[in-house]
Amino acid sequence: MKTFGLIGFPLSHSFSASYFTRKFHDLGLDYSYLNFPIQSLDRLQEIVTTNPSLVGLNVTIPHKINVLDFCGLLTDEANAIGAVNCIRIASDGKLEGHNTDWIGFKQSLEKTLKKGVANKALVLGTGGSSLAICYALERMGIPFQLVSRVGVKGCLTYSQLSKEVLQNHNIVVNTTPLGMFPNFETCPNIPYQFLSKQHICFDLIYNPEKTPFLSKAEQQGSTIKNGLEMLEIQAEESWKIWK
């Protein structure tokens, strides 16, 4: 029996185990999917060693960047992005790092874009998920501006998000964990009053279905989308790598 799993912390919000367990059942496969809630990647090798049937892992917050150091091989995309969300464990135990987040985001966003519009994006957050989003936007030819809580070279801070900045960027992507279970009431500190029906607001969070970020954007008439479809697409891309 093959085993697959998810590493990250916390994992109480994750849908991956139920998604793949249902998928394995539907395909008639005697496979299992386990959550490995680890705060430190120091335990990664232990997980691989003590689970000899383990052949694939998904990676989530907060390990998408640091897990690169544990991968003996990186795909071109994962290397360019600088983050890994999917690992294939080879027969010799070596870890192959992949990134399927960017594919999930690209395909999901493409369904929302309006034809004939000159798109420009604000990307909220600078973590591992943000790196994949920026890579996808580059591949789509969409200029973007990163936004960080602290002053980082090349990034705007939230206090710099003026009416003009919002008007010049019709796509706003939240890659931060603000609003994610169990902190349902939190949201990025942006001037929501400057959003409009011309904006597309995309939240990578899928639990809850509608975060405060999306609710506030919807109140301004913006098109909103959560991260569920993106997650499903990246999960299927992970499955293509593993099977």
C-alpha cells in the first residue's frame, strides 16, 4: 500500500487528507493520506524513514521555502520560484521538489480575467505561496507589485497603499494567512474603500469560504474568488507527479 501525506503546521484547516482519501476511494486504490503536523523540518527525515510506504508529500505553511534544503532534486519551476509544495519520494529515499501552486493559481485566475483589460496585480505577502503567485503572474505577462508588512526592497508597505495605487492595480491577491481558520476575523490592512467593480480580489484561503478580505471586497462590488479551485487544481497536478 502506498502512503501520501502533508507536512506543515498547523494542519487542522487542511482539506488535503479528505480530498485524497475520497479520490483513492473513488479510484479503488488501497492508498492512504496522512497529516504530519510538524513545526520544524528537523523531523522530515524521521517521517520519511519511519514510513517506508510514503511516496509523496504535499508541503504547506510554514515550510514551503525551507524545505528546498532537504530536496536532492528540484524541478526548473520549483528552483525558479524558490518554494516547494509537492515532494516525490524516490525509491532511494531522495526527495524531489516540485511546485504545483503556480499552476493552480494560473488556471484559476485565468477563468476570472476579463478580455481586453490591461491587468496589473498587487500581491499581499512575501512568503512561499507568494513566490508561486509571482511566478504565475510572470508567466501570464501580468505586471505585479509586492506588498509587505515591513519595509523590504522592491515592496510597498500597507501604509503606502493609496487610492492611486489601488486604482492602478485591478487584481489584488491575498497570499497571507490572515482570515484563515481559526482566525476568521482577521484580514490584510488595505484601504478597501478604494476597491471597485473593476477589481478582482483573489484569496488563497479556502477555509472559511469567504474571508473578511473577500467580504469587504464584495461590498465594494469587486469580483471575488477563494483558493478552493486553485487548491483542487494543484492537488491534481501533485497526483500526476506521484502516480
